[in-house]
Amino acid sequence: MSVDVSTEDLEYAAGSREANHPSSPVAYFGADEPLRLDAGRDLSPFQIAYNTYGTLNADKSNAILVCHALTGDHYVASQSPVTGKPGWWNSIIGEGKPIDTSKYFVICSNVIGGCMGSTGPASIDPATGEPYGLDLPVITIPDMVRAQAMLVKRLGIDTLFAVIGGSMGGMQVLQWTVSYPDKVFAALPIATGARHSSQNIAFHAVGRQAVIADPDWHGGRYYAVGKRPHKGLAVARMAAHVTYLSETALHRKFGRNLQDRETLGFGFDADFQIESYLRHQGMTFVDRFDANSYLYMTRSMDYFDIAADYGGSLAEAFRDATTRFCLVSFSSDWLFPTGENRAVVHALNAAAASVSFVEIETDRGHDAFLLHEPEFFAAIDGFISSAARARGL
């Protein structure tokens, strides 16, 4: 008897396999190497899935760590085994590109709490033999960075030439320079901030509630009953995706154009192209991302506040910084507006750090750091090249 299996089911099954048996290399840390979490617990054992590109030089001075955003992964410059799509930053990483893999050794890992091979809620809890679900402690940005530092050490690298990332990845970059100020020569935090704003926390709260309200969520234990809260996760993605764009870009691309019809339908199907586009974004997202990981990743961003541990002083947080910084913002980004990036620049200036800043004029919103923006590419290329000369690479 033959059984029909949908493409969606196949993609989800592939995603489920990646959570515990990733296609990429894995660094495994046993009971003797626990990850100390901000939640007051140790995560042990745990694993980190990662990819590398290029060749580490003899003195191990050319390593660049790339930190991914909320729904990203470690397939930064190689094909995803789940979607089959090219790496999400192929535009800037590769031979002859701003981050030139013929010169630099690039590392990108899936963050702890993710769903693409690093220990997360879909991973098997060795104590029970079942997926962690919500039994996994809440993960913070500093937790992610501690895990990355353990991976970098495992790879035999003492000091990173550069750390780069956008959005949640930019938060990780900033945390690296605070937690390990003597281990990062150059830092490129992009479209980010030193803490999550109340507005951004609000958007995340809506998304999480959409997931939790889905009857197939089952209190986070949907794995055991063979269900997926795909409707709630799709709605969460739709709401979040709006924040990644700008009104100007949305109007230019969609306006009030109707979807596959000449007149209004006078119902609640997708009359407008923008409605159809967002539904597509939601449904394709659920094929590659775990709903519980979405809860954990958004919460990690909500909790992020570098100055909180330094009496509320961001300048004090960067007091020991010896890193060269270049911050990049985008003029139409209302999720992490230029003002939030400038606040980090001002704090770095107050801490007498070496810092440069560029605002890229574009109407493409927050997602511009993932798109083809020649001025952005030039800024990265110029900063990396200058830092490389300073380090003698």
C-alpha cells in the first residue's frame, strides 16, 4: 500500500532530523563541560552544530565568527539541508566577497535554543529520552555567546579576528565584546541595539501567544502527540515579518493590488497581494522552524539588556573594550532604528573605544542587511580590510 506524503511533511521531517542529527559538523560537550546558564542551571550534556568556510591560517589569527539572527541558522554560505536554498549571507561571504573566504576562516554556529542541530527544545533530553520541550531552561544572549566561546576554544582558536551579525546576531556581537573584550579584534554589530525595546517585546509577546493559543501546541509537548502548532507559528511569523519591512517598500511592491481577482471578494480570503504574501511567509516558515524554538529565541531577545549588569550604564559595560567597532544601521529600519544604534556608538565613545558608524540610506527596512545593498557591502568590505591591515593579515 502506498502512502502519499506531502512536501510540507517531508520538509518538516527533515527539520526534525536536523534538530538531533544535523547534516553539519557538531561539537559535543559532555558532563564534564557544562554550559552555565543565566537561569541558574547547567546545561549538560549539550551540542553545537556549526559550519566553517575557508582555511584557518598558521597562527590562527584570521577567524571570523558570524552570528545569525532570530530565525537564521549556521548555513550562512552553504545550502540548507531543509529548504535547499543557498546560504542566507551568500551575498557577502565567499571568495572575492566582502568577507573573503580565500583570506578568512569563517565560523557560524546554530545558537543554543535553536532547532538546527544545537541543543534546543526539540533536542532529546538524555534524562528522559524525549524532546526537552519547555523543560529546557530559558536561554539568554549571554548563554549563546558562552556556548560559542566554548566552540571557538574547541576549534583551537584563542582570539577572533572579527565577530559580525545583524539583529539578534548583532546582539551576540555586542555581548561578545563585553563578555570577552580581549578575544575580539574587530566587531560589526548590524541593525541592532544594546537592549530590546518595549515595542519589540510587545511584538514578540503577540507572536508567542499566537503559538501558545494553537490547540496543537499541547503545552509545548506537541512532539509526543505527533502534532505541530503550525497555524499559530504561521501567524507569529506573519506579524513579525511586517516589522522587518518598511511601509514604503510594502507600498512599492504591493500597494493595494488585488490577488488573482479583478474585484473585492467581500469575504475574508486573501483579497490583497500583501495578505497572500504574508500567508506564504507564514506557511513556508513552519516547514523549517520549531515552534518552541521560536518561543525561546524571542524570549532571549526580550531579556537582552547589556547595561543592566553595569548599573544601567552602557558606557560602563564597554569600559574594558579594546575591540575596533563598526556599527551599521538602515534609515528605514523601525525595528532597530538608527537612534538605538547611535546610543551604542555614544556609549562606545564615552568608553574611549575605537568606533565608526554608518547609516545606509534605503527604504527596505530591517531586512536590508540580508538583501543586496551595495553601500552596505562596501562598508563591510572597507571596515574588514582596514582591520585586517591593522592586524597584519
